Amino acid sequence: MAKWIKQPTTVNNVYTTDANHVHDQGVPAAEWVINHNLNKKCGVTVVDSSNKVVIGQITYNSVNQVTLNFEGSFSGKAFFN
């Protein structure tokens, strides 16, 4: 005989409630000033237009803005979490 099993309860976890932001830098530049408005000092990952990770200098201007500096100009995306 089949037995009914109660549905699991979903509980909020820290990973699903955390805010994030994606910045699309369409114009090539060596300095990106980005307002992410996440109210925290975020982790940042940058990729160029061919999706290769780029390393640069991160300056936290405030909990809502960063400046990213690179050795050369390029376009790409910055992912904040």
C-alpha cells in the first residue's frame, strides 16, 4: 500500500537571498567606475568580451560604488556578489 509523504518545506538560505549585480561595459576603457547599489563591499569577477577573466585593481569608493583599473582598455562585464 502506498504511503503519503509530506512535501518538504523550503527554507531561505544565505545563498538565495544575497543580492548581485552585472555591469556591462560596452565602451572599451582602462578604468570602470561602477555604481552597483548593493550596500556592501562585493566580490568582483571581470571578464572581457570573449569571456576571459581579467585581473585588475579594485578600489571600493563606498559600499555602493567601485572603481576597477586595468593595464589596457577593453569592454566586458563585471559580476558583483
